[in-house]
Amino acid sequence: MDHVGRWTGAAIIALVTLVLAAFAAAAPASARTLVLDLELEDSSGEAPSADHAERLKRVSAELRHALDAKGYDVIGDAATAQLTAKLVPPGTAIRSCNGCQLDIARAAGADLVVHGIVRKVSSLILWIGLVVEDVATGRVVTTARGDIRGDNETSWSRGIGWLVDHRLADHAPGKR
């Protein structure tokens, strides 16, 4: 009787191990993610700032780095600018290009695409909005939005960090 119990226990452990291994193999650890540069939407009526274009590039790079650190397999941004220039007409914003972000992501071989805006209401009131989409289906995986105070490098950077840590980290491909 003791022998049968040991064999049964060993069989159960082996079966559980196989099932867990199958689930681990079926769920991808990460998905290739294309992060497009953020865009500025300024309704403040204030004079445009030359700093905004460079700040957008810097916080977009921070967003890529932070998402990569949280489990997104972020595609390098070298090809992103070329693909965007090729697939988006000049002067067209990603937020209003009727799905061109998916075309860009497909051309880059991405599974997910992240895009967003910094909306400036005034020099004090701004918000950042981000969208993560599944490239194959076009469905929104998640969105994230956060208000920031101050039109400066520090507030933009902190806003991106907070959104990644508190809104997007839980939706990293390895956690879905």
C-alpha cells in the first residue's frame, strides 16, 4: 500500500509540473513593443516654446526605457522615425491619422504599439495621455492619463514615470 501511495504522489507531481510548463510555454514572456514619440497638443494660447520639441523627444525616450524596464520588449527607436516619416503624411499627427500607428507598428514587426500626447492647457496645467494597442487586433490593451503641474522638464518626466509605474506596469506583456 505504501508503494502505491508513493507512485500516486509522484505521478501527481509530474502531472502538475507538466501542466505548469505547458502554461509557461503558451504565455509569451514579452511582446515586441513599438513606442512612438509623444505629441504636444497645445490649447493654451501661449506662444510656442522651442523647448517642447526636444522635451518631447527626451520624455519619449524615458517612456521607452521605463516600459522596457517594466517588462515590455521595446523596439529601438532608430527605425521608428524612418517608418513614421514613410507612413505618415507630413504635418499629420499620430492621434489623428486614422490608425497609421498600427501600420507603423506592423512595419516594425511589433505586437504592441504605445502612443500618446502631452496636452498643454496652460503653463501650469497639463496632462499626459498614453494608449497601448494590440497591433494584430487593433484593440486597446490599456490607457493611462495623468495630470501634471508645470510646463517643465521635471514635471513631464515625473508624469511619465508615474504613469508607467502606476498605470502601465500591470499591463506588461509578461503579466497579461
